[in-house]
Amino acid sequence: MIICATIAELKAELARRRGQSPNGLIGLVPTMGYLHEGHASLMRRAADDGAFTVVSVFVNPLQFGPNEDFERYPRDLERDAALAEKNGAALLFAPSVAEMYPAKPLTRVLISEVTTKLCGASRPGHFDGVGTVVSKLFNLVQPGRAYFGMKDAQQVAVIQQMVNDLNIPVEIVPCETVREPDGLAMSSRNVYLNAEQRVQALVLSRTLGDAGKLLTEPGMTASRLVAEATARIRTAPLAEIDYVELLTYPSLHPLDPDLPLAETDAQLILALAVKFGATRLIDNRLFQPTGGGRHVQNNDEIEASPSHSH
Amino acid sequence: MIICATIAELKAELARRRGQSPNGLIGLVPTMGYLHEGHASLMRRAADDGAFTVVSVFVNPLQFGPNEDFERYPRDLERDAALAEKNGAALLFAPSVAEMYPAKPLTRVLISEVTTKLCGASRPGHFDGVGTVVSKLFNLVQPGRAYFGMKDAQQVAVIQQMVNDLNIPVEIVPCETVREPDGLAMSSRNVYLNAEQRVQALVLSRTLGDAGKLLTEPGMTASRLVAEATARIRTAPLAEIDYVELLTYPSLHPLDPDLPLAETDAQLILALAVKFGATRLIDNRLFQPTGGGRHVQNNDEIEASPSHSH
């Protein structure tokens, strides 16, 4: 695996690669590092596609708010490189902040509407930073496909919107959330949790699992489902709710709170953001409409299972 | 010359071209159509570079204000196609508004600071629309080089800033303003001028020519140069000044009004926007710093000359 710290090295390696295989697929897995099994599953997916897989590791200051965890966000490039290589990455791009932003950047890629809900409401400016850095990475790597985890479902929706609007020549490949054996969604931020928080954080995946059952109850509405999910999360004393929302996906439109959910044809997302101490965790679940009813996607993913799923 | 009205056609033609010549240069000349000798000079420059030249013709609604001339902006695709073919274009891309914006676009490429001065101040939102549509065209065509006329010097500065900030893999080639034999800068909007306005509009190029001489006067300052230029433009009774500004280029920073210009090392731009009736014309001139003095660029371009210059 090649490791590049500069844009010049990256471009030289990619030009060499393109010279050897002009029509070869380049796959990009953009990450903020501190890689885990979720990231690994994205790399394996790219390898399954036969791609020359580029993994970027860059903790992007532009997408952190002034009171967020940019400084203390976990970093371990040596470990990341080992994990990337083991999972088939061909090139690891790990630039410094000065390399990515050599001068004060004056350009922002701003996506409206889909960025105002959920994490966009809780983290003002976050998706402006995401759209901008992902644009830069797309322009630098020029991948045919880019792989993103569905734990950040809103991020996937935002990036797909940007790709559509700006005609960016890349296929976005959303990949299923990977979970710990007990159901907790994998996240680099999980390392912040102490033992008690770690146990109580299971309330997120359990709530999403329960929602699949609740949804099939006759007459279930958006407002009742959100109320039930909120009540379940509140059973964990350390849980401090940021949001619990049921929206359409990927457009993230609100639902009529009193309309029976069986009567909507849209794909829905139940999205959760909950703090345990200083650590903010997110998780979500998609529900697919099927003729005359609603199908719960990836039910098995959410229940505790004895092995990693992806 | 191939003419494409849809993105699908454009992509198919470009893929075919790239298959034939994987390392061949693609040159893009983005225009709003109603092509004139200025556009032709950009196409010839691309042809001189050996590029497969793509000319886009698209009157972009996103860059017009609500009270501007989007509806009445002149259009003549047949004439444009003939001019493009005659000047060596290989492909003309002329999409409809619905083709470029099939759904309400939620994404904007916003460039700050360099967009707040000059035309950015007079036309709020204008450069947001420019940045967004040029991003789209770059993503659709993926040119190695893109050619822009320096009559829109601020546009060149804004696009270069965007390219730098977002790492867009394209080289921006600024090309000299092309003028009518009597000095008027070529513009699609010149057709709006009646005979009297057309004569008085020469005050712009004349003022820029005079500025080159004024600049060499000992102790000349920014405020005096702007005052002298303003006074010259006011000699034309139909001229209604939007702005007359002397700034650094390309960063468009203001100058200390009382500092002798000989003491600044920056490249400077004298930029004019003046209305004649309902028609707003722009023109500008760059002044290069040279060791201990200032060099007037392209002096011959500005003076009346018996033939087209470019």
C-alpha cells in the first residue's frame, strides 16, 4: 500500500495508476481516521468492486463547530495504515491541515434543505464543511465510486444531493452500518465512552429494533412512534437526547404527525442523536415502503447478534 | 462539429473522444452564447493548444438577479454554431435550463471576499450562480484547460479562487479582452446600444487608456486616479456610473487612497461598470508592478486601432 501525505504525491501516484489502467475503477473511502470495522467494510466493498481503493484519512477542521471535539478527535495513523492495508486499500492519503488548506479557503459548497434537519440543526455549519472537503477529495482523487457508511445517513443524503446538483462524475455507494456484537453502531467516538455509558448506549440500537415492531402496529403514527422511541431512550439515565426524528429519506421531509404511517409511500428514517456524558452518538434505521405496508430493512442488523454484521 | 443538447449526448461524445485519445487535452470555452470575436479568440487559443475544444452555450438563470436581463439576453444558436465551427470548436454543448437544472438545485458553490467587490456588490448572488454553473460545466466536461476572457476580470479571479480552494483539476487560461476597432470591449450586450450610446460608450476604453498615462505621473494616488477616471467618464452625458475602482488583482483588496501608487508592489486593476440607458457595460485594465515603477499592460489593446486585436 502506498502512503501519500501530500497532494503532489497523490496526483503522481494516481497519474501512474491511470497510465497503467486508463479504464480501471478508482474507489474512494473518505474517512476521518481512527478506522474501525465499519470503515473496513467500505474498503472490502470497494475491493469487491475491483477498485484501486484510495482511503483518505483527514480530520477536517471545517466540519467541526467551535465547541466540538476537533482537537481531541482520536487519531492513530499507524494503526489506520495497518487496518487499511489489511482490508485491501491500495493507497492511503493522509494530508495535514496545511496541505488541504494552504491558504484561508474562500470557497464553500453549501447544500440547503437536507442540511437543516437532524445533525445539520444540531451542528450548524457541519455539512458545509463536509460538502466542501468531500468536493476537494473528489476533485483530487477523481474516483468512479465513493463509499459511505449509512450510520451517517444524512451525510449520504447530503452528498448524493451535491453530486446530483453539481453533476459530479462519481457514483455514491451507501453501505450498511456495521455494529458491535451487542448492537452498538461502530463509531470512532465509541472510545470516549466509559463502561457505564457503553452499556447504556445500547438503548439506541434497541430502540431502533423496537421501532421495527411498533411500526407494524395498526394505526401507528409518526408522533406516536417518536414518543415511544423517546420514552425507550429515556429509560437509560445517562442518555441526554439531542433529537429523535422520523422523516422521509433521502429528502428528510417531516411527516404529518397524525397520519397512519401505513398510508405513506415514502421511505422513512428514524434517526437518533443522544449524548452520553460529553460523547454524542448517532444511529438510524430505514424503513422501506412496500405495496400496502411497510417493510423493515435489515431487521437482523439491529438486533444483538453474536458476530459482526456488515 | 458535434452539437449536443443533452448531458447524456455530451458524456457519450466525450467518452468516445477519450477512448480514442486518453491523454488528449480537452479545452472548455464556457459562454452564454450570442458569440462574438472575443469568444472566437478563446476558441482559437484552445485550438492553438491542440485541444479538443468544447464550447458551452448556456444562459444561466442562476447568475441573473430578479431585475436583470435573463429573459431578454440575446440568443442565436444557429449563428453561434456557425461561429464556433468556423473557429475550430469540436463540440458545441447547448443544454436547456431543464437539462442543467432538472430539479430545484439545493447546492451552491459560494466564494467569499473576492465576490463582494465590483460586480459582486452591484449584482448580489451573481457570482454564486457563476461558481455553481462553472462547477457543473467542469464536472460535465472535465477539461484540462478552460478559457475565460479578461473583460470579466473579476470572474477570472473568482473562478481561479474556486479552482484553488476546491482542487479542481483544470488550468484556467485568462485571455486578453478583444475590442472593436474603435476600442469598445466586445460584449454580447453591445447589441442593446443605440447609435448615440454606442458612441458615448467609447469613454470607457478611452478612460482606461488615459489611466495608463496618469499612472506614471509622480505621486499619483488611488483616490486621485479614481477621481480623474470618474471625471473623464462623466464627460459622456449618457454615462451612469455603477462603479469606478482601483484594487489589487486578483485578490481585489482596496488600496490606501493616499499612498503613491509607485510604492505598491501589487498588480492593480482599474475596473469600470457604467450604464448607458438600460445597458450595463464593464471594462477594465491591469497594471503590472515592475521594480521601482509600474508597467502598463497591453497599452496597444486599449488605444483605438484599425484592426481587431486579441
